[in-house]
Amino acid sequence: MAREHGRKTVATNRKAYHDYFIEETLEAGLVLVGTEVKSLREGRMSLKDSYVEVRHGEAWLVGASISRYAPGNIWNHDPERDRKLLLHRREIDRLRGRTEERGYSVVPTKVYFKDGRAKVEIGLAKGKKLYDKRADIAKRDADRDMEREMKERMRTVE
């Protein structure tokens, strides 16, 4: 878990950046039960294969997994349950409109604590094609090679 500007990051969804172009992000609150919060504070969450769905005018986080809290006994939560997101009505309506009309998806990119409250950063995303992913991988490899060369040159100069 990383800390940045008063935020304690619990989980990130790196695969979302690999599979999608994230065009804009929103911050949403997360409705949790007690043992989920305790498990989150331990950093036990996975956003792999999760997404946001709008049902009956409410936004839901689907497919995210928060591991069971070990000392939770009979009051423990279901790790795979859908969790309600707290957004303003106009934000929910806008997300629903964009996903229905233009072929966008809404994916969670990060979960963190902000001022003691669990927040989810969700992104309005458009899927990448295979050639986009290949181009990203090639660019990352080229950057890594260039960085390696620069490091090597700095060593020879000193």
C-alpha cells in the first residue's frame, strides 16, 4: 500500500490501463460492511476483472474481491459481493449514457482511503485493439532500452 498526498492506496488495476484507453476518471464512495473495511485496511483487495454497472439508477462495483477478514468469524462478509458506489445522480446518468451510446466501459482503476473513507477511482474507458497493445509494449521496451543506454553512458562518463 502506497501513500500519496494524504491517500493510502489499497489496490490498483494495472490491467485496466493495458486493456483500455482511460479517457476520464471520477471518484466514487464505496458502501462497505465492517469486516470489509478492516480487510481493506490490510490491503487485501483485488480489482482484477472488475467493472462498474448501472442498475436501476444506481452504480455497482461488480467482480471486485475483498478477502475475508480472519478474525471476523460469523459476521464476515461475502468476498465476491457487488458493492454500491456513491455518485451524484447526474454522474450516474452521464456514465449510463456514455456506455449505452458510444461503446464505452466503466472500470475501476484504483481503491484508496481518503480522510479515513474508502474511495474508488473509476475510469470511462474505450477498449484497445490488439495493435494498440502491441504499440504500447513496443514503446515501453524502447523506453526501457533508452533508459538502460543512458545509465550505461553516465557510468562511462564518471
